[in-house]
Amino acid sequence: MQKKRVQQLQDFCKIIGIKMNDLSLLDMALTHTSYAHEAKGRVKPQHNERIEFLGDSVLSVIVSTYMYKNFPKLDEGKLTKLRAYLVCEASLYKFAKTICLGDYLLLGKGEEQSGGRERPSLLADAFEAVLGACYLDQGLERAQTYLLGIMQEEIDYICTHGVYSDFKTNLQEYLQRDGDADISYRIISSSGPEHNKIFTAEVMLQGRSIGKGSGRSKKDAEQHAAQDALQNLHAPLH
């Protein structure tokens, strides 16, 4: 590994508050498939899809355990619904932004030029991959401390107050509180194979863009666009 990359990874470790024993795990977690596929060496670098798979499970265990122990009055149905909100792409994207994760990703040229460092799905996946790397290197307890340091406040709020997940309705009610408002949605792009497409939607107010969002269906993308608009307008999400 080049000295410049080692320094970058050490800088990232300072941000997340973990001193990794094996920086190659973190390097893999921050390596997108596009970078690995474009590498010209005989040995291709490992990308983060497998470690993301592991991180997804670690994320679920840590969040589920914390919710189970700290919110005994929530039944199984409520726990399931709230956990789904907490670990959805939009939430993980937000957490990834708080640790400047996009700045440390290795991306292929095409992905870089198309705005990959800001792509919600890419950052959410990388967030899980970093958690997987922390788990392998440090163990479950340390990974839990790292994750809850980022997510605990959000978990506590959502489990206490609930979540208003229909952001489109919420946005419509907020914008029409003083009268009619011309709100519309449109799908502005899609990427990925047919069985795993990512759609990006834009919500318009009086013909002006006020929010964008991505999801694995057009409806999810529109909901995330509405959520983004509510945040941009500093409107209540819950």
C-alpha cells in the first residue's frame, strides 16, 4: 500500500475514533467495485462488496440489541419497523456524511466523474463495509461502541417519538399549509442491472427543484426526494 494511502486511512481512523490493526481491511472497505475493475495490475485490489455483506449483519445485530435492551415497551412489530427506518439507505447515507466517508473512497474514473462520492447508495454501502472492517479488526464490542457513537442519538429519538415515514404526504401538507402548491416528482436517472436498479428522483415546487433522492424503486426514490426537500426546507420530519 502506498504511503499516501496509508496516511489517508490513518486520517480516517482518527475521524471514526478507531486505531485499526490491519489497515488493509479498511482499505478494502473503502474500495468500490469500479476502482477494482479498472485496476491495471496483475492482482486486482479487493473491493468492498463482501465486507459490506458482513457489515450489514453486524449493523442489524448492534441496532437490534440496543433497541431490545433499551426500549422494552416496544413490541416486535414496532421494533422491526423502526429498525428498518434506522438502517435504510437514506439514514446510512446521512451517517456516512457525518464521518466524511466519501472523501476516502477509491472510485473508478467513471464513477468519480458521475458524482459517486455523493451517491447515497454508494455511501450507504460503504458505511456498512467500514463497520464490517471494524468488526473483523476490533471485535463486536468495539464495533458497537463506534456505531452507537454515531447512531445512538438518532436511535433514541426514533424509538421514543416514532417516525413519520410517508415523507411525500408530510411534504405536501407542509407546503400546502398556506394554500395550494404545485408539487411534482420525476425520475431523473437510473443505474445498475435490471434486477438491482437504483432510481434517482427529483421533487419540484413551482417548477423548481427542492430535493433529490435515490432508492431501489421509483416510489422509494420519490420518498427520499421528499425527505431531502423537508430537510432542505428545515421542515419537521416526524
